[in-house]
Amino acid sequence: STLLASSAASDVYKRQDKFLEVYEAKKAQQEAAYRKQQQEINELKDFVARNKARVATRNMAMSRQKKLDKMDVIELAKEKPKPEFYFKEARTPGKMLFETEDLIIGYDKNAPLSKPINLRMERGEKIAIIGTNGIGKSTLLKSLLGIVQALSGKVELGDYLYKGYFEQEMAGTDNTCLEEIWQEFPSFTQYEVRSALAKCGLTTKHIESQVRVLSGGEQAKVRLCKLINRDTNILLLDEPTNHLDVDAKDSLKKALQEYRGSILLICHEPEFYQDVVNEVWDMSKWTTKVF
């Protein structure tokens, strides 16, 4: 048995050694890719700076600038803060949050997106809306919020609702992340804005960049930053996990599980929403689309 124990221990050490070997190799690989990309970025920036003012080379400079803007910048692990999401909670709403009566959604009376929908959501419920793309999930959310006018039927909202809405895409803006959050919370100090964005997993470089040059995941973190710094009692989230990295997804899931308000969540990932919600609405039951 001593032999068996020492053999098992030796196997464990071998596995640990192998893990460390793979980890170090990956780390070295990433560092090499990072250095190579940084060199390319510096060369591109240098070319743009020297050539953007000259008529003969302006187009070449602009195309390199475009390449720079679209580049997915590699970050070394130590630079990547772990996101920590936590939702602030407003006062308790009334029992009924919203109720629909023969609600028909869409943008064209001749081509509605849904049959008449009769739904009711009550305080404390956490609900996922599922279904394939293009069947009207986002439009349903926007119709409940009054952003999109319903084609017919009605939506009745409950009392004392403090709504937090996460939109799937962000409107184009030239604002930096700093300006974007400051616009929303003008009473924040610069330190508070920076610290709120850092808590969402954004680095100093991201915080000072224009929102439009960030990756989809980084833009989602900016939108989440707006949401978690507002008092809410119902969250309406349109695919918040799109583009998010594993750490951000884990933190968001934990925050939604801990949130004592109500949640209406559009999501394509059962492994994300199953542990968050207590009910699922399948949009395919109400859609007019035939697949």
C-alpha cells in the first residue's frame, strides 16, 4: 500500500508538472504575441502620424488607422482586472410588475411579429425569454418598456417600478468610457467613474478609449456599469452574455442570483439562465414567424 501511495503521489506531481509546463508555454506564447502586436501597433501609429497630413499618403494613413481601430488588442493576464458586478436595489414595487392584454408587437401592421400575447409578471419572479433569433424577443422587451409602440393591445405597468434595461447593442458614440459614464452619473467624481469602470473589468487603457473602438465584450461591460450603478427593482436584459468573457459571465450570473429584484432575461445559453430564473417563456409560442 505504501508503494501504491507513493506511485499515486508521483502521478499527481507528474500531472502538476505537466500543467505548469503547459501553462508556462501558453504564457510565453501570449507574451510573444503581445510583443509582436505592440510592435505592429507602434509601427502603424508612427505611419499614421507621419502620413495623415500629406495628400499623397492620406488614404494609406487612413486605412492603417482603420486597421488600428479594428484590432483586437492582446492583453497580458496581469492587466486584466476581474469584473465584480453587484446590482443596487430600489424600493419594493407593487405586486404586479406588468400585464399585457392581447398585445401584438412589430413594426408593420401588415406583418406583425406576434399573435396576441397575454402575460403577467409579478414581483420576485425571474424569467428567461428564449427562442431563435428574429422571432421578436427584443421587440417584446422594447414594447413592454414603451420604446417600440405596440401594433395593438395594451401593456399595463405596475407601481413604483425602477427599471434597469440592458440593450443588446450600443448606439454609436464618440464618447470615451469615462465620458459615457459621467454623462449618466454627473455627480460622480472622476475617481468614482474610473473605479466603477474598473470594477466591471476594464483597464485604464479601455477607460480612456472611445467606446466605439472597444470590443463587443468591453462595450457590454460599459453598459453593465451603467446598470449596476442605478437603483432598480426590475432588470430587463437583452442577451447580456453576448461577447462576455468567462470571468464576466460568472460574475454576472452570481450578481443576478443574489439580486432580490425581478428579472426578465433574453438569453440563448441554458447553462447561464437555468441557475438564475424560476420560469421560462418560449417566444416561439407567440411568434408569427414560421421556421
